[in-house]
Amino acid sequence: MLDRFEPAPDLRDWIAETFITGDGPLVNEEHAHLAEAHLGILWTNCDNTRNMRQVLGQTELMPPMAMGKWQRARAIQQIEEWFGAMPDFLITFSAPACDGMNDATFCALVEHELYHAAQKLDQYGMPAFHRETGKPIFAIRGHDVEEFTGVVRRYGADAAGVRTLVDAANAKPLIDGADLDGVCGTCLRAAA
Ligand SMILES: [Zn+2]
């Protein structure tokens, strides 16, 4: 089968409603800045196995950087054609890996990726905004233990791959039953 990447507007709407802007139980105020973000969501069937573990998802800050001039312009054209404009973040999910995941596991994966989609902090540690537009300045947040405590709190330590975080893990997770077998391409650690 050919390797394909397909934009997933339905999944984007579901993610926004479920975790960011809706009023359901999974809405997480730590993602509030993403209400102003354009999220470009892709499904892919392209296998991405690293260190014998399957990459399940990956979050990238847009527009793409660190390429040759033509490579970058070509990538920008492709992404703008997919999403109508350049998104703030591009989040890619492995369709074969997500197919058959239980709901809690898929939610844990989505939130793991959303936690990467952060707002930049200024020199005082406060959320940074563009001076002209007032829009949040976005950044990729790494997968360090403190910043991912939220995922542990919501899904438990097994889903987080950070069993040492016993304090957070001792609290009953908001959503039970998540257990991911794979890694995230952004941090290359156990997803969620
Ligand atoms: Zn990650």
C-alpha cells in the first residue's frame, strides 16, 4: 500500500470540542491557549518504527523550518493546500496504530500530543503573546516530567511511561484503562 497523509478535519473538530473548547468532562484548561491555534491534523498509514517501537503520533510547530529553500517552499505549499492556510501546529497520528485502540488510550495519545503544543513563555515565565495581533506565541514543549504531570494525573503512570511519578499516579486517573504501546515522534518516549 502507498504511504499516504490525509488531513482529518473531523478529528480536529472532535479534539477541539473534547479537550479544548467544549464543556465536556475531558476539557483541560491547560490547553486553553489552543482555542486560538490552528491545528492541522493528519492521519497517516506510513510506518515509522524507531528503536523497534512504533511512532503513534507527532506534533510539529509550523511553518516547517530547517530545510533547503525548495524543500521548505514545497512543504509549505503542500501543508497550505491540505489545511487552507498554514496551521500553527501539525499533529500526525498513525492510523494503523490508532485503529483498535480503546477510547482511553486514544484520548491519552491525543492529549500527549496536545501537551507538546504549548504557548511560549516570556522571560518572566508568563505566557507570551504577539505584540501586534495579541495571539499566543506557540512553541513545542518537551516531554520532561514536570510538564507532563497533567497526563499522568488524567490517565495514570502506565499511560505516561513515567512510573516514577508516583505522587501523581497515586491519585485516581480521570480516565482509566489507557495503556499505550508505542512512542511519540516529538519526544521519542512512551506516548502519553
Ligand atoms: Zn511526545
